[in-house]
Amino acid sequence: MNATPAADTQGAKEAEVRTGGCLCGRIRFTAQGPAVFPHTCECDHCQKLGGTPVMWWVGFKTITWTGEGGEPTWYETFPGEAKRGFCPTCGSRVAAIDSDIPEIGINVTALNDTSGEDLVPIHASFHDNAVRWLPSVAQTAPSATG
Ligand SMILES: [Zn+2]
Ligand SMILES: [Zn+2]
């Protein structure tokens, strides 16, 4: 087998379109562009908002809201700096926008297909806030944002 040239691989990822949405289906989206910095997060906000010890994030350059509910409802976790989007009907967490990050954050669990190798977390943010019984993901990259 021949290795695929890197340029071709990158081009294929650029063109890839993924779909996702909330549990009830009112919030739907398409995501375009390569998956950027897939990571888990165990910060206070993710734990409280997610109702879970850890959330799983990835960034995309372009998100188009396609469902009947339009955009998610945004809750500003840091007013003017960061907000998280959820479905007002079913409560599913789907997205995040941070003013210092160019991509739109997507909860990987909102994607219809979460099996991609490029979605495997490469970093565990705020792991010092993790519950003690949950092992960390294998970190292969430093934080992009500190
Ligand atoms: Zn919903
Ligand atoms: Zn977090």
C-alpha cells in the first residue's frame, strides 16, 4: 500500500462535512473544516453545565445551524468572552464560542459520527479538577490555550 500524500489528506479533511445536533433534533448543524484540537475538559463550568465529570470538545472553522430551532440558546459563562450553546427544549449541550479561539467549539457527543480518529482527545484540560476515579486521556499535545 502507498502512503497518502499529506497534502491530499489535508485537502480531504478540509472538504469533509459532518452533521450533528441535539437529542430532540430541533438544533441541527453541519460542521466544515478539519477537526481542531480535540480535547476533554474537566473545568468547573464543563462539569456543572454538562452534568458530567468530563466534556469532550473539538473545534471547527465553520458551523451552519440547519435545524428548525436555529442557533442554540447561548449562556454566557464569561460575559463578552465565552458562551455555551444548548437546546432550550431538550437541554443538550452542543457548542461553545470563546472570543480568543477562532474555531467554534462543538461537543463531540453532539456529532452524529464520533468515531473519527481525528476526534480522539489529544489533551485533557483542567485535569487537576477531575474526579479521582476517572483516568485521564493520553495527552499527546499541550494546551492550545493555556
Ligand atoms: Zn433538543
Ligand atoms: Zn471546561
